[in-house]
Amino acid sequence: MAILPLKDDNVLQRISFQYVTVGLIAACVAVFLWQLSLGETQGRAALQFGAIPSVLFGARNLSPELYVIPSYLTLFTSVFLHGGWMHLLFNMLFLWVFGDNVEDSMGHFRYLVFFLVTGAIASFAHAVFESGSSAPLIGASGAISAILGAYLVLHPKARLLVLFMNIIPLRLPAFVVLLGWIGMQFFSLTSGGASNTAWWAHIGGFAAGMILIVAFKRKGVPLFDGIGRFKPAVPQLVELADEAELRHAKSILPNTVASRPKSAGPMPGSVRRN
């Protein structure tokens, strides 16, 4: 992996802690430990709970001993399975770095729904483009790709601490890292080399995240770090305008309108913003 994210500079603004992000990490780790406990039958669990494109579209059927849940539910269950420690650790690192701010933009419940829905969409995208495949798709990469897409729309200017070539520490804007990441997915997809990575799940999840963040975010949460939102070019002009209105009001109702000294603290009931 050319660029490995370690942390961002975004603080939480609307929630006190990323409970769902931590819960999802814990769930993925717990499921992986369960997979390890199965020993040589781990592959059986992947066939039972992984998303198999040819089974999803009815081209093939699982044998009765492998049929545990309806095939459409594997679009969700496959998200919590992983194929190895490195697969799990890289996914959980990305989820930890980017998930908290996306959770912050939606709230806990909406974020959980967003994770599950976009994970299913990503798995379905893979199934559409690999419809004849009988290999089970497992991993949270599709849902996490959606989180990356949502993060790009929310915070393109955020600064990320990354390791370039897993060695050199750099601080880069989020849009550079995330656009570079999705570009690598397309490059890998079209390079023609053999791979067991579900590139279409990554691309489908990323696109779903960019689109669905608009519907899932809380009202009032700005997109693109608030680029284009109205801000007075010269704040002093607004203050002067307020003072002029106050003097005009005092001239009309001199006994009922009083000015507030500039040195005074915030008026009762006012909101202090930093």
C-alpha cells in the first residue's frame, strides 16, 4: 500500500465518542477470532456467510449443509468476515481513522445503517460485475470504501498524517489521499493482473458513500468543509452596521434601547462560538 493513513486532525463536534465505529471494529475482530477457532473449516464459514455472486443471482445453489441463511443476507454478513490478519488490520485502521468523523456527521444510529447499507451495495456491485464467480466475497472493505467516499465529500481539506511507502511520514490533504486511493482502485482494476481483491466492491462502495452522505448526514452539517458558504468578507462591516442600527433605534426610543459596552461578556442566552 503506497499511502497508509495513521490519523487526521479532525475533532468530533457533535458526538462525544465514536461508539459505533469502535463497536464495528470490535465486532469484526470478534468474528475473525471465531473464524480462527474453526480451524481447518474456516473455508466453510466463508461459503456459508460470504457473498457468492453466482449464488446471489441463482446461477448456482449451495449444498444443503452450507445453506444457513438466504443468499441476500450474505450481502450484510460478508462484511464482518476477513481472510487473514493483514486483511483485518488494514481494514480496521482505515475504519478507525476515517469512521469517527463520518459517524459525527450522522449520529450513531444513522451511521450504523449507513455502514450496513453501503456494505451491501458494495458487495452487490462486485456481484454484478463478477456475476459468474463462485468465490465468496468477504471483508469490510466495501463499507469502509463508502466511509472514505463520505469523508471526501465532508472533509476534503482535512490534514492526514500518512506513511508514504509505509516508511516516510507526511501530512497531506484528505482529497489528495482519497482521490489517489480511488484512482489506484481503477488502475488496479484495469491493469489486468490476477488478483483476489474485489476492486468493484471498493469502487461501488466509494461511489455509494459519496452519494448517500448527502441523505444520511444531519441537517446543517456542511459538505466540502463548508466551501462556498456565505461569510462576510469584512466582519467589521457587520459590526458597524449593527452599531448604526442601534443608534437609529435609540434615537427613536431613547428610553427603551440601551447599548452594551464592548467589554461586557456575552448577553444572557447568547451562544459563544469559536
